[in-house]
Amino acid sequence: MLKVYAAKWCPHCTKTIEHLKNHNIEFEYVEIENQSETTIQKIIDVNGGDDWVVPTLEFNGKWREGKIYNEKELNADLDKLGCLRS
């Protein structure tokens, strides 16, 4: 299942989650601020090693770094991750 590492206060996270719901894409919401140091370090590594960025997505071991919300780019990345239904 798609995991969305996000923060409640992040507008790009909110838009991404709304997009997923509107397109019936199942996901697990993971509040980044409540995660272990190991998980946070993984998110930092996925995002270039300087800091964590949200929303960061993970699907079956494939990662999408945190990005601002852009519908076309998000759809393309979801397709690359393999979590869009045909």
C-alpha cells in the first residue's frame, strides 16, 4: 500500500491526500512528526540528506521525494511507482 509521510500543517500534503482520495488511491497516512529517528532518517536520505521534506511517498520499496503539489507531476510519479490502477 502507498505510504504518505506527511504533516498536518503542510498544504502540499493536504492537497496530495485530497488528490489520492479523489482518485480512489488507497494509502496509509504517516504523520512524520510522530515517527522514530530511524524512519525520519530514511525520509531525510530519500530527500537528499539535508532534512525531511513532505509529502514523501513510498510504494513497495520505491520512493518519491517530497515535492510541492503539482497534479500532472504527481500522477506521473504515481504511475512510475506502480500504484495507479489501469
